[in-house]
Amino acid sequence: MVLYQPEFFGSEDFFFAEPVRDESFPPHLHRCLEWMYLVSGSVELQLEEGREVLSPGQGALLLPGTIHSFRCLSAGE
């Protein structure tokens, strides 16, 4: 099952940042760009059919309408 997130699209808050620690999120999509940047730990990012493990200092730009999910592998400090 894929979740659709309507939040933030069309709002006056064009930029939203939310620190996430030791969490995972199921497959979802939305109409906004999403930038993910790792400060510590590691995350497995699934983007459409591909998977990538991100480490500290790496990031990913997720385009609107792209099904993606992430799973925390380690929380880091």
C-alpha cells in the first residue's frame, strides 16, 4: 500500500524541516520536493524499484510523484 501525503502542498510554508531520528517510513508519495540529508547513522532509501544505503554526509533529492520509503539501519549519535 502506498500513502499519499497532501500536507504542505499549496501552503505558504514553502520550506519545512523536520529532524528525524531512528525512524522508518512506509512507501509514500507527494506533490512536493523532498530533500533528505544524513547527519549520522545510516538509512536504506527505496526509490521506485531501486534501493540505496545513505551514510552521514550523503543526501537524496526526491522528486514529486515518486514513490519512496526509508528504513533506519542505525541511528548514529
